[in-house]
Amino acid sequence: MFKAIVIDKPDDVQTVTLTDIGQEQLPEGDILVDVAYSTLNYKDALALTGSAPIIRKFPLTPGIDFSGVVSESAHPDFKTGDRVVLTGWGVGEKHSGGLAEKARVNGDWLVKLPDGLSLRQAMVIGTAGYTAMLCVLALEAHGITPDSGEVVVTGAAGGVGSVATALLADQGYQVAGVTGRPEEDVYLEALGASSIVPREELEGKVRPLAKERWAAGIDVVGSTMLANLLSAIKYRGVVAACGLAGGMDLPTSVAPFILRGVTLAGVDSVMCPINERVAAWERLAQDLDMSKLSNMETEVAFDQVIETAPKFLQGQVRGRLVVPINPDLETA
């Protein structure tokens, strides 16, 4: 028996408990992982609070990412003792995830932890940081360099935004961090933001074209903020969009695309091909200043995850929420 958070929906009423389950209750998969760390992400908070239909089947353990050590493997690419990280693939949505002491998954979903990254660092980075790296890679693929000009990051004090700000600054970019919380200015400057943009500047009525301000952007919000961002991107600039915290709509026009040649690059981290995942994790291990991770993380005890989830949806969370499940695996 081992501990797991289980979401169920008997009689159409959602229940969430931290309880003991057996391995026979885990889903099918060719690898069993002892989980060292997981995290609390926006999607996990939606699932735990029942605020959105994230969970596709019941009962199920949430947790869209985890790091850990392989304890059993029937997959040719992994062996017992391998240190691994998992993000996405519907884990924590339709396949039980990382908020448990053990997880059984498909080995094709796993990435071996790059040299130099600890199990804890992997989850301070987690889904949010890996997504941020995919966004940076998308900007690079469209020709954006530090010489192109300032890059704007929305939701800069959140998980994706924090890592994106640090990554870009570490690569020599000038970074404008957008936040609606003035108390986070010092935090963002410590991550490397060269300027702070009040959120309200991007929340007003959308104009087809606004004054050109930024060479590129990384957006986690969507809706009106993304539309305003697109209208203020310089000629032949790029915006990597990876989130919808502000809504799924996009109240813009074709003007930024056909008059300024702006590119809107969609970034999906859930079903991203394995070769791109490996490349992203290798770049994170190489490019991210690990000393900045301590500024980004807040530790949430396993038995406090359920009560912490609503705070995420109330905008009370900064950076990354890391959940130690079995941290002793780090030195095992």
C-alpha cells in the first residue's frame, strides 16, 4: 500500500482524498516509478477543486508531472534505477499521475533526467518550465535573438512566466515582465526582468494595431491580453502562445499578421514529440541558472496539496509549487 491523492465522483459529486491504495489500482503501463517529487500546476488546481472538467475518468490520481526513479521496467529504453521526469501525455487527466508515491506509466512518455539536474530541480522546472523552454525554442526557430529587441512575458510571476523570464535573461535578452501584482516587481527583477509592465496596460480595448513595443513575446494568458500583445509586436516579430488563463477567445484582427508580418506560434507541451522534449530538457540543464530556482519555488507538503489548490485559482501563487513525495530518493 502507498499514499495517493484520489479524485472520485460518486453520485455525480466530486470527492478528493489523500488515502492508501495498492499497486493493483494503478493504470496499465510498462514502467513503475517511485515518485520523488511532483508539483501543483494550474491544471491540477482546476482538477482538485472541480472548477473545470480536467479529469476524464474516475477514480483518478491528479498530478500532471513528476520526477522519480524507475523501480520496475518492461520498456527497452529504461532500467531499474534510472532517474526520470514526466510531463503531459494526459497524465493526471485520463491516466493517474504524480500526486502519489508510485506511478505506473508508458515508458514512451518518460525522459531520462539530464546530467546535472536533481530530481527536485526537475520539478521546480516541471511542466511550467519545460513549456517555457518550448516557447523560447519557438522564438529561436523564428529567428528571434537577443539583438532583435526586448521580449515581453505575460503572467511573468507565474510558473511558466518565471522560468521564461529567467531563461531569456540568462541568454542575454532584455525582458519585460507583465504582472498585475506590484509586490512581485523585486522578484521579477531578481529573475532578470529589465522592465515591468503593469497588467492593465494590456487589458484595455484591443486596437487592430498599437505602437510597436516588443520584438517578441511569450503569452500564458490568451484572450484580450494576447490580442493587445499581438497589436504591439514589432515588424516581423513573434509571439509564442502556450496558455489560456484569461480565456480561450482571441478578439483580434488580421492586421498584425498581414501588415506587420507578425507570427503567432502555438506551443503545446502535452503531446509534444519525444525528441523535442529531450531537446528542451537538455537545454534547460544547459541554459537555466539553477541558482534562480530557489527564488521560484514554494514547497507544499503532500498532505497540504488539497487545501492549497484553491489559492492557485485565486492568484495567490508565485512561481512553482513543489510537492515532495519521497525526497529520500534523491540520495538513494
